[in-house]
Amino acid sequence: MSVTLLPKKETEKKVLYSLIKYPDLSDKEISEILGIKTSTFTSIKKRLKKEGYYKLLIVPNLQYLGCEFVGVIFTSFNPVISLDARLKITKENIEISDEIFLSIGDPEKGFSLSLNENYTNFTRINERRTEIFGKEGLLEKEYPNEIIFPFKTSKTIEFFNYSKSLNSIFNLKFTKSDNYTKKTSPIKKKDESLPEDEFAKLKPNEKKILLCLVKYPEATLQEIADKINLTRHTVSRIKNRFFRMKLLSYLILPNLKKIGFGLLVFYHFKFKPQKPPTREELNQLNSDSTIYFVHKKFEAVMISIYTDYDAYKIDKTNKFAFLKKNELIIFDPIIRRYTFDRLRIIKDMVFEPITEKILENN
């Protein structure tokens, strides 16, 4: 099946791909990697942004500020009730929860991801969810399914990494002058990241800066400084330290539908208790289509994107064959497919509310 991919020009595809692969590098640094003039790169970057191909986020690493786990919920809905009617109910009662940062649904099903400070709050949200779904007749035949991935006992292999998928569908060709053959960025940054079991204790001004950066990812240093009545120098110094500490990171979100993707797929794996997968086996499951992949010892959740159903079928067949050949599962994974012409993004990577809540308790 032929799929129209945008943007059409090779240089535009390279620029879009490189923005997503290296979100923390400057225009000059990326243009050097690509081997093109900085002015050319910046011009294409601005045009792609204006045409709606991507948006910039600053994502907080809240596990270092008090969050304990990622919560995943997926549910099947009563198709008799329209999607618009369902969304009106859930937006007013459930999706307003600060903890939920991503929520996607279509007429028959939905899933959400949340960052949670403790299990008590997570339970409150889910009990309210189930109560409302039941009262309004939204549920089909099952309760909402919940999965918990504690930061201390889980690993996130991919966190909305779109670069592999773009490189695969664009089939980019790089010359010897391109530095994409290098496995890491040629620009080395100082790393002051915290140990996994350590929390960052922030001062009041630091909290203001962090929250403002998350809320206004494209604001200049001076604009941030003006909003919170601090000097530009102070904002710059603390912002740079946050990035070195890995408390913040840049993320470029591509417009998947505009580019040419047609299908988003949610996978839930439960592995054999006698044989949890090794790191190498998990890496085998992590194909070019994977944008999100989190796992604990016996369970994993994956989100993948595809241009069409044929691409999905090939990837799914490979995954199932690998899992069964290596005897990693007893039951087939749960799979939920969402076509881009029917799905609705209810919450699209919204981190400000949970960041503000966590900082209040930090």
C-alpha cells in the first residue's frame, strides 16, 4: 500500500529527523552534523514549525522530584455511547486529573499514562473513573485495566522517541560528510545527573524556574525571567543546571498524521514467570516502530506507530514469532489498534499540572 509521506523534499526530511533525534542541540550543532549551512537549516526548521510538523516540549523528570511510578490504564467502552458524549463526561471528571499526561481514545476504547506521587492518589483516580464509567453506562464488559511501573523496579527503554520511526519511513540517505554514522552526538555535554534513588531538593526560585520552563518551552530566557521576576542570568544558570542534572529534557513531538502515519498501536505484554526476558530479548522487541516502551520483570507496555496496516502486521508477526520462539509468553499480548482518522488525543503530553503538584510537595 502506497502512503504519501510529508515533507516531500529530502533536505526537509533530514532536518525534521535531526530535530527529533537531537532536540537538545543548537541549530549550528545540527547543521554541522548534517553538513549544511546553519542559515539553511534554520530556515527549513522555521518553515516546518510554521506548517505544523512539530512542537517543542520541555519534559520534567519527576522521579527525581517525588513521583513514584508511571500508571497505565486501558479500557474498552460501550460503542452505543458516542465518542463525543463520552469525552464530555471524562474530560469534566477524569481527564482533569493532574497526574494524567497522555490520554488517547476512539469510539470503542482508550488508554492513558500518568505520573503518580503515591498509590493512594492513583487508586482514588481509578475508583472515580470506574464509578463514573459504570454510572454513565460507558463500560463494555470489563473494568478499566491498570498497570503500575514503579521507577525503582522498572525501566523505560523508549520515552516517545520518534527518530527511529522517521528514519525508517523516510529511508534517509546520508553522505560521508553527514555525521549520522556516529552513534552519539559529537557535542559532549557535562553530566550531573542524580543517582536513581536520590531526590532533588529545590529552593523556591528554582521551583518557579522549573515550572515556568515546562509551561513555556519556547520562551526566551528573558521572557521566563520577566514572568517570575528574576534576572536573565539567574534563569540561565539554573536552567543549564537542571538540564545537566537531567531534571529537564527537550522533546520534539512530530505531527504523526501530517507526516503520513496511519496507525497507533498499544501493546500489553505479560511474560512467563518461569522465564522473564533478558535485556537483549527486550531489545529485540524494540523495533523501529516503537516510540514508548516501559517494562518491569514480568510485564511491559509498548506504543508503536505505523504508516499502514501492512506495516503493523509485519511488525506484529515478527514480535509474536520472537516471543513464542523464545518461550517468553503463555498468552498472546493484548493489542489495541487506533487509526489516526478515528482516534482523539484528549491530553497530549501535558506535564505542567503534575509538575506544579509535585513541586508543591517537594
